[in-house]
Amino acid sequence: MNTSHFTSNFWNYYIAGIVVLSFIGLLWLVLSQNKVKMPPKGEDVKTTGHNWDGIEEYNNPLPRWWFYLYILIWLFCIGYLYIYPGLGDYKGAVGWTSTNQYEKEMQDANAQFAPVYGKFANMPVEQVAADPQAQRFGKNLFDTYCIQCHGSDAKGQTGFPNLTDDDWLWGGSPEQIKQTIAKGRIGIMAPWGPALGEEGVKNAANYVLSLSGAPHDEERAKRGDAIFHGPPTNCFVCHGDKGQGVQGAGPNLTDKVWLWGGSERAIVETITNGRHSQMPAWEGFLDDNKIHILTAYVWGKSHPNGAAKPAASAPASAPAAASAASAAASQPTGK
């Protein structure tokens, strides 16, 4: 245990003292129980005086093999605590740490597999996505680092995007996917419940439902139109004047793809409380070659035939709107 984060050195000595006293106590215990000797030949073995339903316990000495094994283990533990950390802040004779061991194992593994991953480094993503061996590597990486959020089939779940369709908030070109994996993404939608009130939120939600052709209340949708296109929300800044979305700013509201759910209840919750999602940055944890293969695997999930799709490579639109969105402190929360 590392106690260096404590402000007082007392805890270092406290923990070391407990360990030392425990060793002394264990040694005293076994030695104190070793005083009993076997009786001379012909004499009866004494009992401890304990009696359970007529069954008495002989006061026999400890078996010699058991005693010496105990002493051997005790000495082994002394040697272990000399070599490895275990006495407060004592680092051990060899300076071993779990962090150092992990880093060495990672270095050895990277050195072993770097040539295997590296042979794909100069290949285009589209070509890597078509290579069976690269896809096996990509699946292993995806299953290790990505399925917790995106699912084993890459189809996502509530709050985590589907990677197998054409809907890409941050862009689905190989370069954009690689940037997403390497740098990560943070999506924030501000909570508008306090500003709009319950009725205003319901009106805005019904207008959003109308954009995708979902069942909605027409009267509320008309009132929600004014909310969507006017202050204080100015929703169109991030989502586009027709709700078509702005890449890198806000998701498309006119399709059937809903990261947080497309029911009235889910949309009301989204508008009321806002949303916050984060894709971690894998740069530094995964090397460039692994990110390249993982990019190809993800790109291939939405391009099963290797054909480019317009939705996956569409350029970012309305840069002025995106700038205004940033000023409004509203970031995208969809894919």
C-alpha cells in the first residue's frame, strides 16, 4: 500500500508498525503452542479439559511438519516484504511497482506486435477495411475498448451512437472517424427547462416531433416553431433552420435516428434537462497503427460493401452557425 498521498508521515509508520507487530504476534502464537511435548512412552496423553457430549480433546503437541511449514512461510513473508513494498512507504529492495510492471509488459507486447499492426499503416482506410486479417485485429480492438458503449454489434444503445448507419454528427469519412477516435468528442446540450417552463418544453418537443413526421399535437407544434426559431433557445443555430442538423453542432431532427430516444417523453426530458455525453480520446493509450486499424473497422461497419456514402462524408455546413452554437454553449450530443 502506498501511503505517500497522506499529509502526515504518521500513517506510514502506523501501517508499517501494524505489519511488524502482526509478524511478531504470529511468531509468538506458534511458539507458545509448541511448548506441549509428547508424554513419555506408556503414559496417557493429557486432555485440554474440554468436553463435548463425552468427547474430549487431547492436548497433543503441534505436528512437526506443520510447525516447520509455518516457520518456513513466516520466513518467506519476511523475505517478500524485504524485496517488495508492503511496509508503509518502503519501496522494496528491487523497487517493484505494478505500474512499472504494466508498462514493461505493454512495451514488450508493443514490440512483439508492432510489425503486425504496422504493415497496415500506409494502406488507405478503405483498403484496410477490406483486409480479413486487419478486420480481425480491428474487431479485437473494438471488443476490448468500444463494446461497453457501442455494443458488440456496434449498433449502440441509448446515449451511445449506432456506428453501422449513415448518421454521423461529427462526420463519417475515414479522416473524421480517426479524429473522433484519437481526440475524443464532448457533446453538450444546454437544459432549457428553466427558461421555457413545462408548457414551452412540450410545445418545442411537439415541433421537434413534427420535423420527423412523428405523431404530434399540431397546435403545440405551431407554438414550438416560434421557440425553435427564436430566442431564447435559437435551436436552429445548432440544428439548422429546417432541423436538418449542422455537422459538428447539432444532430438532424428530421430523420428516425434518436440518440436519446424519439418519443415525446424522451424529447421533453432532453429539452428540459439537457444532455451531456463524452467519447474518450484514445490517442496516447492506443498507438497510431492501432487507431488506424480501428478506424478502418468502424468505417467498414457503415460501409459493408466498401462504397462511399454521401452522408458519411458530407462536409461540415454552416460554419457561422456552428460558431454561434459555441457562443450559446450548446454542443452536439448525437452521433
